[in-house]
Amino acid sequence: MKQRTVNCPQCGKSVVWHQSNLFRPFCSERCKTMDLAQWAQESYRIPETKKTAEDNEQQSNDK
């Protein structure tokens, strides 16, 4: 059976996706910790869309 491989989201290194890899989808504890640190520093953000007056009015009418 062919083993599934993925790229580490932090460094891009190819990693075997298997239960024995405790850090999956990361290649190592270092990459996992670096990713967590970026979340803690709020480096990752979901872009917020600006609402227009029309959107606010429609939302009020829906209630």
C-alpha cells in the first residue's frame, strides 16, 4: 500500500501521513511550535469584509 505524503505547512518538507508521526501534518515539534507561535502572535488573520449600510439594513429587516 502506498503511503500518503503531505507537505509540512511550516517548512514545506515532505512528511509521511501516519499515526506514528506525532506532529502530523508538521514534520517536527519545532515546526509545530513555530506555527502555534504565529497563531499566538495573531500573525494569521481571517480578512474581515466591510459591511455597507445596505447590508446592515437588510440584516435588520431579516429579524
